[in-house]
Amino acid sequence: MSSKFDNFLQEQLQDPEIRKEYEALQPEHRVIQARIDAEKKSGMLPKELDF
């Protein structure tokens, strides 16, 4: 099931300029998501992980 945001995002990504910028941000988003996942898994606070 798609969320309203997913539908909105897919619609916006039809624009080549928006898609280019979105894709350029993906490496940064992956790093941020990895940090969030590590925090959740460890139960530690962000400043305790310090990476």
C-alpha cells in the first residue's frame, strides 16, 4: 500500500530536475539512515555513538 507521500514523491520525480537533485542526495540519506539504524539497534544516544 502506498502512502500519500510515496504518491507525491513519485509524481515529483517525474520532473528531471527534481529527480537529479533527489538522486544526488541519496548517498547522504543512506549515511543518515545507517546512523539512525545503529542508534536504534544499540539503544545508545547519538552522542554516545560519536561517529
